[in-house]
Amino acid sequence: MNLFSPSWASLRTAVADLPDESFGLPSGCTGWLVRDLVCHLIIDAQDVLITLVTPAETEPTRDAATYWDIVQAPTGDDPLDALTVRLAAAYEEPWLLKFHLDDVGSAAGRAAELADPAARVGTREVVLTAGDYLAAYVLEWTLHHLDLIAHLPEAAEPPAEGLARSRELLERIAGTAFPSSFSDKDALLIGTGRRTPTEGERDELGDLAGELPLVLG
């Protein structure tokens, strides 16, 4: 949970520092431009705010790792994905996207800092502690930070601590560790299908290569 705030702040800063022309470039999310990804981050921030004020009375049914489901790779046909693209285009100017993300994102960050880690919250028809929910989102922020800068080599990368924690969480989801020779960044990119492994990397992955990618939803 302690890594939620620095991971989220780093991602929001990366967006704030983008030049306007970057918003029309591809992101690391298949079919999405950078502007589409930033619009998705606004929706994510709203989800965080909603979840943190949605108390649950029952025992947790998920934790930070089991919060994530393994889903099919996106095809571009999902209505919600298409809606995100239309919403992003409606902003027209990059500064409007930046402003909305800063506004809603800052509120989500404050809500996370005020949350009781032991409190139970409900989202997506599951129950988990606020601490586990926010820990799960470290992986979300880190992956989307990598998506944001996929074609922006000069942009700042996610915090090292967030990369390490996200790798650890992805390994829990996979049920096994990635090769120690893989950097945290490469483990995340290859593990989630954002980068195709080289022949040598496939050999190192062994049986795990056949289980990848892990598409999280």
C-alpha cells in the first residue's frame, strides 16, 4: 500500500510533463494513442475514489494478486475501449486531459493516503481490504506508466520500487518467478505481452513461456 502514492504521483507527473505532440503518438496499449491512455487513467482515478468510499460488510474474497483476472488479449472490439477512444477525442486539447487527470488524480491520491488499510471495500462484485486494493493498483500504475512512455524514450520511467513490487505481484499471479536475469521492467513487459521475448529469453522462461502473456483485467 505504501507504494501506491509514489507510483501514482510519478505517473501523473509523467503525463503533466508530456509535450502536446506526444498525445497523438501510439501508447503501449494496443490500439490506443497516448491521449486514450490518459483518458483511461482519469477513469481509473474515478474508480479508486468510488471504491474507497464503497464499504463492504463481508469478509474479503480477493487480495492484491487475486484481484486481477486473466483475460483474453484485447481485440479492439470491446465497447468500453471504443468509448475511451471517443471520450479522449472529445477533450480535443491535451491541456484539458492534463487538467482533468490532475484534478481527479490528486483527489484519488489524497483518498488513498486517508484510507484505513484494514477497511473492507467492494468493487467489481468482490471484497478486499483497502490496503490490498491499493497494492493491486501499484501494478496498474506501473504497467500504464510503461505504456505511456513506450514510444517516448526521453520520458522518466516508473519508480524502481514500484517496478520491483509489480514484478513480485505478477509472479504471484503467474505462480512462478521470472528468470533472475530479467530486469523488473522486462519481466513486466514480457509477462504481460507488451514485448515479445527473444529466442534466448524464451529458452530462459522454459515452460512459463507457454503460459504467457498474462493479460490482466
